[in-house]
Amino acid sequence: MAAGSYFCKDALPFLAMVAAECTNVGLNTLFKAATLRGLSYYVFIFFSYAIATLLLLPLPFIFRQRGLPTFKLSLLYRIFLLGVIGFLAQLCSYKGIEYSSPTLASAISNLVPAFTFILAVIFRMEIIALRSSITQAKIMGTIVSISGALVVLFYKGPTIISASSQSPSLSLHSPPGSSQDNWDWVIGGLLLTAEYLLLPIWYIVQSQVMKMYPAELIIVLLNNVCGTIVSAPVCLIAEGNLSAWRLRPDITLVAVIYSGIFGSFFSTVIHTWGLHLKGPVYISNFKPLSIAIAAAMSVIFLGDALYLGSVIGAIILSFGFYAVIWAKAKEESSEYKCYSSLESSLDGKTPLLDSNKVESVYIIE
């Protein structure tokens, strides 16, 4: 029984988050290859939302949940906000990858835990005690993570693995090392940074929505419906060339179908379920895993070059990331010990605290 409980609460979410990161990196790699073949990222985003919506439509009726609270108008407003945030994040993401590379996207995604921590402090979801080693580790880890991202963004460095000369169609439009190529790299990095600032906001809003209405499939379906409604007029106006909306039976069609199934559908369901089960900090902690996957995929499948700046920045980011992880693990361990001690005291003959007078307990080292 204990083994089954561990698998459902710890092992299964871990495996699901790793699978989601792998599919996201694969999606970024496919998208990069498709755009180099002429696919418009406006067309890509709209079809991704539309395919996911069609796939999700029957699922809430098949897997019905009982005992759900009343669906309120305020909840619909929050779900629409989720759709807008998700759409803006995708615009920044895919345009950033178009300017740079999937490897850079994965490197900068290490900022998500730091941004999540900052926003959690702003929204009073995290307690700050400057004399606490836990708080100091969180702050230092956040600063180090941001510094690593800046290294990746502004320092390209010498080439460690050269781009494949046999795949000219998969290289960037500008010659490597040119000033235009460097500016594209910086612009792409800034757009990706904006995406990874929007993503923690999406996590926090989604967590609040799941508390109000704990039905993952319904929330994800409505989120994709709102994303489709928002993206349709914007993408149609932005991409006025009607020939761009004709998908050719090559890698562009594969990328669009993959995005709808594994991006907007699979990853969103997994992240929403993980947010409901574990919270936003847990979900954001898996982003650094994507840098190794992206570097391998970009070099193998796209023939991209691997730069020294990406490696150094990723190492710095990892140190900051693990500092925040250590602090979070220690905090959760302290809270567990505190509540276990409190529960034991309340079960004894002499209660430590009068449970009728205590609503919540906060422990700060």
C-alpha cells in the first residue's frame, strides 16, 4: 500500500514531468526545423491550439468527475486570463526560437524557478526571513540563476561543436559570427526571457484556478478554447499571406500535429495535474533538465553549433537552481517535522497547543 502511494504521489509525477520536458524540447527542435523550411509561427500557434482543443473536447465527458463545485463567472475570467497569458508566452517562445535556437531556449528556461520564487514572494506565497539559511539560499540561488542566464544571453563565445556544413537548410539565415547573427541571438534571448517570466505567472494563476475548480481536463479544455479564440484573429491578421496557411506534407505538418498532441494537449494536461498535486515550485524545478536534452537534439537533428557561452551559463544556472532546490527541500523537511511533532503532541495526554485556538502555524528558521 505504501509502495503504491509513493508511486502515485512521487514517482509518477516525477516521470510525468521528465516526459513533459522531453516532449517540449522535441517540440522546440521540430519547430526550429519547420520554420527554416518556411513555416510561419503564427500558423503554427493557431493550429496547435485548434488541434489540442479538438482532442480535448470529448475527454471531460468520457472521464466525468463527481462532486465538483459550482462553475462561477469569476472562474471563467481567470481561465480566459490563462489563455491570454499562454498565447503571449507562445508568441515570445516561438519567435525567440526562430531568432536563436532550442538550446538557448532551454538554457534560459532555467530562469523559471527563480522567477517563480520572486513572484511567490510578491504574492506572499513565500515567507522571507533574512537571517534564515533557507531564505539566504533562495535569494543567492535566484541571483546566481539570473546571472547565468545573462551569460548565456550576452556571451556567445567560441564554438565547441561546429554547425553541420552538410545541412545548409538548417542553419541560421545570417552567417555565423556576423553582427546581425549576434543581434538575432540577443533579441531571441530577450523574447525567451519574456516567455519564462510569463510562464511562472501562468503557473500561479493556474494553481489558484485548480483550487477553485479541481477538474484538470475541463480547465485545460477551456484554457485551449480561450487560446484558440484569442489566437485566431491575431494570427490571421498578422499572417495575411493565405499561402502560408497551406501545410505541406513534410516536416511542417509533422511539427504542427506534434505540437497539438504533445504540446498544447499532453504537456498542458501534465503541468495542470502537477500544479494541482505538487504546486508551481515543483513544476518549475524540472526546467534545467531541458538544457542537456536540447543541446543534444539541436546538434544531432538540426546541425546547430554548441557555444561555450551556453555551456558556462548553463553551469552557473545549475548552481543557482540547485541552491533553490536545496532550500526548498530543507524547508519542506522542517515543516514536515514541525507538523509531525505538533500532531504527536495533540494526540498525547497533554496538548502542546489548543487546536481550537490555532488556525495556522508558520515556522521560520
